[in-house]
Amino acid sequence: MAEIPLAVVLRIMKVAGAERANRKAVKMIAEKAEDYGSDVAREAVSLTKRAERKTISANDVKLATERVNR
């Protein structure tokens, strides 16, 4: 089940140009966003631990995003 509020996902879709979206489409995008976010977070945590730090930095997230998008 999606943890990202569906209203937020629908708002993002509308900003992207969608006039309307059915509930199934909104749920699917929410699930995909969560999957992607989890992948980026896992990679950022790995980079942070490798650098022997406890705090994830914006740079860790940037590098993690680049690695996940390969």
C-alpha cells in the first residue's frame, strides 16, 4: 500500500499537465515513486556508511540518484 498521500500524487500529476486521472493510475504512480525513493534512499545510506558518516547529505542523494538512474 502506498504511503505517499494520493492527493499529493494527483497534484503532481496535474502540475505535469494531467486534467484527470483515475484512482488506479494515481496509486500506480505512488507505488512507483515509493519504489524509486526507496532505491535512492538505500543507495544514499550505503554511500553515507561507506564514508563512515551517520548523516545523509544532499550530495549523497545526488550521487545515489545518478547511480539508481543508470
